[in-house]
Amino acid sequence: MSLFLTLALLSTILGTTTSTNLPRSFSFPYGLSYHINCGSPTNTTDPFNTTWLSDRYFSGGATGIVSEPLNFHHAHEKTLRFFPISSGKKNCYAIPSLPPSRYLLRTFVVYDNYDGRSHPPSFDVAVASTVVFSWRSPWPPSLARDGAYADLFATILSSEALICFYSLATDPPVISSIELFAADLASYDAAAIADNGTVLVNYGRLSCGSDQWGPGFSNDSDLFGRSWQSDSVFRTGQSKIVAVSTRNSISGAEEKPNYFPEKLYQTAVMTATTAEERGGVLEYELRVDAKLDYLVWLHFAEIEGRVRRVGGRVFDVYINGDNLTRVDIYKQVGGFAAFTWHHTVKNLSSSVLSVKLVGVVGAPLICGIENYALVPSDPSTVPQQVVAMKALKDSLRVPERMGWNGDPCAPTNWDAWEGVTCRMSKDNTALVISQIDLGSQGLKGFISGQISLLTDLVSLNLSSNLLTGEIPSGLGQKSLIHLDLSNNQLTGSIPDSIGASSSLQLVLLNGNLLEGQVPEQLYSIGVHGGAIDLSGNKGLCGVPSLPACPMFWENGKLSTPGKIAIGVSCSFVFCAILLLAYIFIRRRRNDYDFALPHELTSLAAKRNRYQRQKSLMVLEMESQHAKGPPSHFTTQ
Ligand SMILES: *[C@@H]1O[C@H](CO)[C@@H](O)[C@H](O)[C@H]1NC(C)=O
Ligand SMILES: *[C@@H]1O[C@H](CO)[C@@H](O)[C@H](O)[C@H]1NC(C)=O
Ligand SMILES: *[C@@H]1O[C@H](CO)[C@@H](O)[C@H](O)[C@H]1NC(C)=O
Ligand SMILES: *[C@@H]1O[C@H](CO)[C@@H](O)[C@H](O)[C@H]1NC(C)=O
Ligand SMILES: *[C@@H]1O[C@H](CO)[C@@H](O)[C@H](O)[C@H]1NC(C)=O
Ligand SMILES: *[C@@H]1O[C@H](CO)[C@@H](O)[C@H](O)[C@H]1NC(C)=O
Ligand SMILES: *[C@@H]1O[C@H](CO)[C@@H](O)[C@H](O)[C@H]1NC(C)=O
């Protein structure tokens, strides 16, 4: 049976495990965990004495409830949050104040026709800047009805965990619960196999010869919050199988850095052959996405009383047909001791990963199998620029429908924030903001001074809004080529920083309430073939076509007007001529080709140009990440 179907079954087998163990108290530093009951107005406690926080840390969306609540065992499975397209394409949970660590993140997602439309949605989920789960409509019926848990290990070094949902084809993403458990930074051989950037997405975590167990599913503990599934549905092959178990303690379990639980090694399965024969074959098949690489961990313990010597049980481990190692558990660690072996599987040719244990002496035996997709992390936006964009979101009062949530640029296979264009930084390690195009959006706020942190901004267009306040003195970064703040209600004077940028070629500040002296460097832009429009303001002064400034200009500075080859134009026609000249020069230089001639005659075409450049950018970035997101639960 495929993984997603089996995951779907989890919700139906909850609570069937009975155990008399008391919950083990988690010890420092891994005791930290968050349990968020999405869509719930109240805190709840589950049968395992876990407190679930009422829904919080989210941006956008609305709450819902499954259509058949009685089919679900836990309160956190019955309520959900969904993100209709009116709250934007991208919505996130941002869990604050997290110590830097590796975390297990577990989600529960169910549809159960909560909206009465019989259409389970298509959407993506990203952690930090990496797409980790892809849900595609239609879901298998059992999955849509019963829901599924999914989990992963990710290192979160920022103080905030971002879990973002991206709507595809205007479908509203759904989420029922989110859990985070702190784990050891060095767990799962992080340094060697999965550096801090790689996300380990669970493609199977099996406890052999056992029912589902682990935090949230039984009273058994697992220090990292891992839940362990029964192996039975993943077993293939003809051999007869027996399950074995012990109550003896197991040495080497619960140890740093992986803290594999003792319970994992207290049950096992083996082939039903006697120790004297060659022991037969134990075989498992796990469904995978062939585009990714996988990290496979196998868990063994010699817990069957009969084998008490080296050479008593020997078997070979094959993965996808390759004989990778010969195992003699007793030789490695002795009896009642944990032995783990792991391997990275690359270059898969099919969507099945097979694990086969072939007996050499005695019956092969296994306690557990873990399989994680190694999902390389996508670059995220330079942190300073994220700060700037969040400040702008607040100051400009960007409407919710534009979906300015999470990282402005990442993941690169999603669209950037609406009206925002990004590119890779020069050193290819992070994303930066290159364009902001929010003309005619009815914005009523002001321009935050933090905009100066956008050091790669090439074009800023906030024209035809209702912006008030002053032009921040930090605006005018070296990279800036186009600045259009025309037709707002900006007040105050033009800061000296504008014009200090040597790249500026187009400055439209017309139709505002600006006053005071125009910085000398600003109108010298005209000399370099640029275009400026300062017309229709309240009281700008100090350039040839504007009134002289009453005081400053008597100090003699303007006595050399000959320096200024081209003054500032106040008429659109003159601006247009300048712009043509600029385009001509720029094109001949084969330089940064930003404007195209036909735009001068067709203003409407300008929007298309921005759109086209943006989609090219996206394509370019996508091709750099051609591997694509894992389609974890994609049907077929
Ligand atoms: C878990 O342990 C608590 C406290 O001992 C007990 O009340 C509860 O019934 C147990 N739950 C299950 C599913 O065993
Ligand atoms: C839920 O619990 C948290 C933490 O214990 C508390 O801060 C919050 O006020 C509670 N919320 C409700 C709705 O009771
Ligand atoms: C449940 O947890 C609370 C505090 O978290 C504790 O006081 C209580 O004893 C626990 N109950 C059980 C049955 O473990
Ligand atoms: C992962 O991050 C931790 C904490 O910042 C650091 O100590 C460790 O060296 C990093 N490991 C790798 C492989 O980058
Ligand atoms: C499988 O590989 C192991 C070591 O990698 C080797 O010792 C063993 O003989 C091999 N088994 C077979 C059947 O070739
Ligand atoms: C996987 O494929 C790549 C390119 O096709 C090759 O360079 C690499 O050696 C292969 N790795 C393994 C483990 O086969
Ligand atoms: C800025 O945006 C507005 C509205 O979308 C558009 O009309 C104008 O041409 C743009 N300005 C520039 C310089 O492209």
C-alpha cells in the first residue's frame, strides 16, 4: 500500500494502542514543543495530556470544521483553518521566539468536505523557504475523508519558524494542526549527510512488529516527537513472518544525538525459518518520489533468545537490488543492544524504494526502518531586505489580498509577493528585491525609511496612490534606476539622497505636495540622458523652469547655471523627448535595457513589461532549481 494511504489510516487507528507507561517527562534541552490546534478558538487537552494551543501565529484565512467530527478522535483533527484566495495566494504561520535548533514539524491535514464543495484543494506547503509538501486535487477518497499526518526534520536558525501555504489554481489551502518538537542539531548525521540546509521529509518511519505509537498516538514517548507506524502494510515478499518482542531493557537506545526510543528495539520481525537454515528474505517497499535522494536508517537489536553468539544470525542488506552491507547484530553490539545502519540512496530510477534483508545464517531480523527524502533548501531573501519589506508592508498598508506574507521572494517556485520582483544575489546565496511595482493600488500609508535597506532595488513605482508623509531620506540606493512616486500626496522636500544615486535615469515626482529646494544632483540626471518630472507640486524651487528659492539661492550657488546642460522639464512632451534620448543612448550602449520605445506611446504597455520581466525572472530562477518540489502526496 502506498505511503499516503497508510498515513491516511493513522487517524483511524489512534488510541487503539493501550499502554500502562506513564508519559515520560521530556528533559532539557529537547522538552520544547508547540502544538497548535488550527481553527480552534479554545485550548484543548488530548488523551495523552498534551495541551493544544488555540489557533494563533497565522496570517489570513478563516476557520472551518470537518463535516463529520465524530469520525475523528482528537479535537485538533476536527477544526481547521483555510486560506481563501481573498486573503492572498500565500499565507503563513509564523511561530515566534524559537531557539535555534533542529525541529520535527508535524502537520495534520484533512478535507472531509468541510466546505461542501467536494473538491479537495491543490496547494503547497513550505517550511522557511523550502517547499516540503505538495497536495494535488483530487486526493484519494480515504485521504480526503480521514486526513493524514506528515512530518519532517528541518533546522531552524532564525528566531521564527515560517510555515507557509500557497494556493494553486485559487484553491484554498487547509491545515488542521501543526506541531513542532525540538531535536538535536546533530541528529541524523546532520553534518555529514544533511547539513543545516537540507530538510528531511518523512517518507516512512516504521516500527516492525508493532502498532502505531509515539507522542500524539500513544502514551509512549519519543524525545523528538517521532511517531512510528506499523510496518505490516509495507512488507512484501513471500516469506512467512513472525513478530518477536521483549521487555528487557536495550542498551544503546535513547542516546545522543538521535535518542532512538528503547521501545523501537523491543519489537522486531523475522522470517519464520529455523536458525539452522539459510533464513529466507524479509522485504519492504516504500513509495518515493524518484526525483529526490533518500536517507535510509535501519534499526536492529538481537532480541530473540536463541542467538547468543557471533555468527548466529547473519544477513545481507540490499537496497533497490544493491547488496550494501552484511549485518551480524551480535558481532556488532551483542545481545539486547541497539544497532543502527544508514545509507543515502541516490539516482533512483523508479518510485519504489525496496529494502531487502537476505539471510546468510539464520533468519534476518529488523526492528525499524526510517526513510527521509533529502530536500535541498531553497535560498531565502537576505534578512535585512525581509525587514525592509515587512516595514513597507505595514507603512504602505498593503492590502491582505496581495498576500504579503512569509518570505517576500522564496520559495522561488512560488510567485514573489504581488508587485515584487526578486533575483539571486551576486554571490548566488540569497534572494534580493529588485523591483517594487505598486502603482494605482489605492495605498493610503507612507513610505517607511527602512526602504533604504533594499540595496538591490532597481525600480520603485508607487505612483497614483494616496501616499502621504515625506520621501524617506534613505531612498536613493546606488542600484536605483527608475523612481516613480508621481501622483501621491507626498509632502516635505526632496531628500539629497535622491540624485546621489549615480544610476538614476528616471525620476517622476510630479503631482505631489513637495516643496523646497530641489537637490542639485537630481536635475543633473538630465545631463546624463535621464528624465525628471517635478511638475504639479506645492512649492519646489531652485531649478531653471521653477521659481528661484527665496533664501538658499541667494547664497550664490545658482550663479553658475551654465553647469546645467539640461534643465528639468515640466511638460510631459519634453519628458518624453528626454526619455527617448535616454533610451536611444542606453540601447546603443547595450547596457541595462529597462525601457522599450513603444511604451512612451502606450502607457498601458508598461504594466505588461513589468509582468513579462517578472515571469522571465521566475523562469530563470526555476531553471536553477530544476529539481522541483517533492510531490509527497501527489496522486499517482
Ligand atoms: C495515557 O496515560 C494516561 C495517564 O496515565 C491515561 O489516563 C490515558 O488513558 C492513557 N491513554 C491511552 C490511550 O492509553
Ligand atoms: C491557551 O494557553 C496559552 C498558554 O498556556 C495561554 O497563553 C492562552 O491564553 C490560552 N488561550 C485560551 C483561549 O485559553
Ligand atoms: C497532565 O499535565 C498536567 C500539567 O501539564 C499535570 O499537572 C497532570 O498531572 C498531568 N496528568 C497526567 C494524568 O499525567
Ligand atoms: C548548523 O548550525 C549550527 C548552529 O548554528 C552550527 O553550529 C553548525 O556548525 C551548522 N552545521 C553545518 C553543517 O553547517
Ligand atoms: C554483500 O556485501 C557484503 C559486504 O558489502 C559482502 O560481505 C557479502 O559477501 C555480499 N553478499 C553477497 C551475496 O555477495
Ligand atoms: C548519480 O548520477 C549523477 C549524474 O547522472 C552521477 O554523476 C553520479 O555519480 C550518480 N551517483 C551515483 C551514486 O550513482
Ligand atoms: C508606474 O505604475 C503606473 C501604474 O501601474 C504606470 O501607469 C506607470 O507607467 C508606471 N511608471 C513607470 C515609470 O513605469
